Amino acid sequence: MKYVNSFELVTRYAELIRKLKSKVDDETIKEINTIMKNLEIYQPMYGKPSVDTTNFKICQIVYFMFAYRNDNSKEIVFSPLGNLLLDHLENKEWVAKIFATMLYNMPFNHPFNKMSPAFNLYPIRIIFKLLSDSRLDYKLYQDEVFYHVFWLKEINEQSYEELVSTLLSFRSTPPEIKYRIFTEKLSIQDTLANALHETSYLFGQLESAGIVLKFDGTNIGTLRQGGFGRKEIPDFISQEELIRHKPTGTRMYKTEWVELNKNIKDLICSLLSAYPYYEKPHDLLNTLGRQDYILHLYNFYPKELLLSLGIRQDRIETIFQLSKNINKYSRNQQEGDCYRFENILADAFNEFDDVDAHAIGGAGNTDIECIYLTINEKFAIEAKSTQTKLGEINAGRLQLHRDKIRAKYTIIVAPYYKPSAEIDIANTQNVMITASSLSNFLYQSTIHNPHNMSYEPLYKIITQSFGTNITSKVNDYVAKCYGIGKTQQ
């Protein structure tokens, strides 16, 4: 959060990177520096453009959920909301709502940020929850964030109530007394100065994006940061000795506060109702694994936002919803989800221009019968909706299902797998793929080829990978062909 506090600057860099369609390596960064310098957007501090400085800005694009990095290369892939925001930069109200929704699903710890694994929460959800709380007068003060909120590692309904009580009590303390508390020990002052710096950047980002209104308040005093190099900062030191340690920065403590912009209050309320502030992202990470966890986070595209924007369901929006429902029903959370999963997969494969799919199901049958129309070849899909990792696959039964409809191979789709499942399909005409990987492939294919979405790329991967889990290959294909580094056809 500390590198770019201008939302407009983040979007300028994101827009340029998407336009260049090249790998984010040192050569690309040098090209970006040249373009931004010529536009007088980037002013090098010491006259010479810095690769590191621009790389930090690119990290912000990933951090703020515009795009994710492919683990196996320097390519990045733009998220559904990242694309939607960049496509509507001229509409400030839309931009505020889209960016607020992107931040809403940003987890701590962040998958692309070196952060303590002790964090297990969605930080901006908590900020939005506090800003929507009438007991707090729908506002948050600077000191409440850097002294209390920033130090949360987890949250639940009980600890949230305790937090509100703490903040209300904290508000009754005069800011001058708070300042004495903040500066009582030099080591604590240094820590709080950094947290204050982070808070200032957060408020700046939210304000410049149109998400909050910021009210300046009055200056109370400065917090000193740094000046001791790598040495441990003492709690107390004489004034004479302190003068010899020049601080690396001073941060102004103010009585400033923020409030939600009225244009997004209804959206935030609907998001809080649908996706609770107390959810723990690590629960998903432990279940899905890193790769699918990242896809789940960056493919967040809630219907609450679509309703707020008034977006009609054209083909791209239909795929968004299909992708979301593939992930939802694959986890078998409610009675009947297993059947919904079969139907939604049939709908999804019918979005390919060259596939005809029909849900069959029932004892002794494959779940979905498909025909790849280009070569008039049948294949089967088995929809494995499960709350836990799929640990066993009966390859012999799948062979009987294929024989019944004369299908050449079977695609097994499940939310997650145990390694033993891959052993079960070795040397067979089956492939496995996770639901989130498939849904991401469908979304990216539609975004880049909305009028000609072909099954051919998936077909090539499948026919070269029988008896294996193709999830990683499909994810790599998406990064190579649809991300930054996209090969022009």
C-alpha cells in the first residue's frame, strides 16, 4: 500500500500494461518507464528511471486485484473485475463500485505479498463494516485504523463487537493525550509511524477512487520513523543523542476521518450481507491449494455488483455467472447442488461454438454427453460435486459409461483432488481438472474471443494428457495466451 496512493496512477499503469501485451520483465518495464516519462507521468527521483520503482507499481496492480501473476512465468492475467474497471474508466461511479468490490475480496495474508501467515481475514471488508456501523456514526478516524484496526489478525462476530466497544471508548480520549501515548516510547512511536503511513496511503487510495470522502481534521503532532539503521530502536533516549539519529521520515498525526461515498453504500450493504466480513480466507487456501485459491480470489464477480451497475446478461456476463456457479455448485454446499453442477457444466460446454452438450445422469450413465462438432467426436464429462477433496475415482466404471455412448475420453471436474485420485486414472482415457481452473479458462476464452469461442485449445491439452490432472496445463495456457504476454493470432 505504501508505493502508490493515487488510484488514477495505478489505473494508468494497469491500462498501459494491458495495452502492451508483453511479459512484465525488465525490458518491458524500461519501455513503460520511457512511455510514462514522455507523458510526464513518471518523474525519476534522481533523473534516471528505476526498474525497481516501476516494478513496485506493477506489484500494486496485482495487490489491488487487477491481475494475478502466473507462478511459472512473468506473465500476469487480468481479473474479470480488473478488465471491467479498465473498460469503464470514464464512468467514475462505476469505477468506485468496481474497485470497492475488488478490494472487498482482497485477503490478508495476500498471496502476492510477503506478509505474516498469522493474518487470516479480509481487511477491507472489516473497514467497510465499520464504516457501515451506526454506532460509529458511519466514520473511521485515522488513529482508530493505525492504532487498532491494522493489528487485527482474525475476526469473528464477538471480536467485532469488542472492537466497536474499544473504538467508542478510544474516541472519548482527547487527541493530545493519545499523542502522548503514541510517542511515550521511541520503539512504539516508530512502529505506529509506519502504521500511520500505511493508513494515509489507504485513505488516499479509497478517496481517489471515489469510495470514501476524507475529512482533514486538525494536525496534532508528528510521529518519528527510523534513524537507527538496522539497530534495535530503544524505548528511551536522551534528547542530545536523539538529535544524532536523523529519522527516515516523519508522519503527521491528524484528527482526519473517512466516510463511505453515498453512491456505494447500498452496494457495500449488499456485499456484507452476501459475503460476511468475518470469513477466513485461509480456510479456502487449505482446501483448494495455492493455484486454485488464487483463481477463486481473482475471479470474484458478484451478482450484487452487476445489479448495482445495471449490467445486462450478454454472452460475457452469462459466462461470468456460469463460471461463478461452476465453483459454487462444485462444492456441494446445499441439497441438490450435485444435480445443479451437472446442469451448469452442460450449459458451460454449450457456450463453446463447436460443442453440443446434454446432461444425462442417472445410474449407469455418464453425467454429461458431449460432441466435439468439428470432428464429430463424442466425449463424456463426470461432475464430481463434493465438500471434501475427491480421493478416489473408479476408472473402470467411467470406461463403462464411455462405452455406453461410444465416447473417446472423459473429463472429470471436481473442486479439488487428493493425489491418490490421479493415480486412479493413470494410463486411462480420463483427465482431471479443478472447477476453478475450468471456470477461469471459460471466462478468459470468452473475454478474448467473445464471438468465436472454440473447444480446440482444451481438446489439444486433453488429447496430449490422458491419465493426468490437466489443471496446471490449462492454467499455464491461460497465462500464456490470454494474459500479459498474449500471443497475437
